[in-house]
Amino acid sequence: MPYTIPRVQILPLPDDQVSFQVEGQERLRWHFAPRYPRPFFYPLIGPSGRSLTRMGHPAAPDHDHHRSLWWGHNNIGGVNFWEERGGTQQIRQESWIHYQDGADEAGMVIRLGWWDAHKVRLMQQELIAVYRPLPAGEGWLELQTSFTSALDKLALARTNFGFLGLRVAANLSAQYGGGRLTNSEGARGEKAVFAKPARWMDYSGPIVGETWEGITWFDHAANPRFPTSWHVRDDGWMCPAFCLRDGYDLVKGQALRLRYAFHIHARDLEAKRADEHAKRFGDSPAWEVVAAQRPWRVSLRRRER
């Protein structure tokens, strides 16, 4: 039987990078070099071929920690894993578990460690990232993660910052470009959507000329505290703030599991379409890593219902 080249591939690159590619064209890249205080995704390519995210704040040079799409939290056991102001705490990729190419999607599974300045690992994170191309150059990215404490009890403090942040391209933002924020309840703009619970949040705006594109971010119905409260700004910032209203105690042996999805779409937001995506995502089984036929191999698949 002739070999069929997978349409969607994960390509390891030099300098601790991994490229998610569709028919040889990059759509997403993962950076995990230890010289960075935390790993991140950049770029996140839209239908036009341009990145819908950026590195750093357009008007605040001290916001180096705004690394496109990245993991972090402002206060885990008293340690700030969000900002980058002289601390030696770090989120490090510790191991590869699996990466998998396919005709319709490609995924990676990795293990991250959250280490304090004294080189004590406070928390372990397992991350599954799956990218699926959609028609007309659109894309669908799912991130599924689990956090487990290395301590008997680990306090995640109340904060607007964490676990996952996204900085859109400047021209998509409402303040520095011509874009706008919209949530699942139909509210628009920072004042109307800030700190409000919503099933999804969208940032859309002009990416080149009069062409609009955007990112719709979905909270999964099985997540604790669904629908999440959002920390969002007109300056181009989005975050489903898990601890915005209350802290959370992570107990050893009990994992905190979170699932998010991103629709990288053409044109302006279509709310009806976003609602349909939200329903499908909410109904979809979680991903799991299972043993394959060979004992040293694993496979990534949807969990059976």
C-alpha cells in the first residue's frame, strides 16, 4: 500500500521550536527554549497568511511577558509566574510525550514543570495541543491541559492574570487598530465585557487593507467555573481568568483540567456560527493518550464516551 503524506504535520525545528503545518505551510509555532521564562505559541496564522497575534504590548515596552499565546499565573503559592521582572522562576518543558500527524489534524502532547526561584517544582502541567485546518484558510486550535500539585496543597490566589493569555496583532485591537471585542452574550467593547462571564469571547479586526479576520476563544462546558469570567482589554488582550473571582486550592493527587478552543476565522465575527462551534466543542469528548500496538508507542485520540 503506497505511503500517503499526512496533510497536517508537526515539524520539529532547531532552537527548541515546533511548527504546525498544513500542506507544508506553517499555521502555528511552539517555542520552548529554556532561555525563555515560559513557552509560548507564535505566530498564529490567519487565512490571509498573517499572524493574528503579536509579541509584546504595542505601547508598553515593559510587557515582554505578553508572548502572543502563553501560559502563566500571577500567584501560585506566592510565586509570580506571569511577569518577567528579574525573577528566576520558570515554566519549563520537561519532556515530549507524543506528536502525531494526520490527514485532518495534528497534535502534540508535552509535560511542563512550574519551578520557583529555589528550583522547587510547585506544579506539573500536561498539555495537549491539536490543530485542525478548516476551509478557506481558517483554523481550529484545541488546548487541553491538566495541572497537578507537587505539594500536598498549592494555593492559586485570586487574580485577573492566568492561566492563559493572548495578545492580538495591534491592528486587530480596538485601541491601536480598528477591531472590537464581542462576547457570547452580545456585549461589545471592554466596558461591556470586562470581568463578565461568557461562553466565548471574540476579537476581530482589519488584518490587511479592508480584510477582517479574528479569533474566537471558547471556554469548554466541562471546565470548572464555566462560563468563565474574562479579563479583556481594548488594547488587544484576552484571558479567561480562572481565578478572577476566587482563588483555587490545588490538592496533590487531584488534577485541575481545563479545555479551550480557538476558531481562527475569516471576515468579521458571525455570532450564530460561533454559537454552533461552541455547542460542538462543548459536546466533544476530551483527548487522551493511549498505548498503541507497540509498547513504546502511544496514540492521541478522542476519548470514547
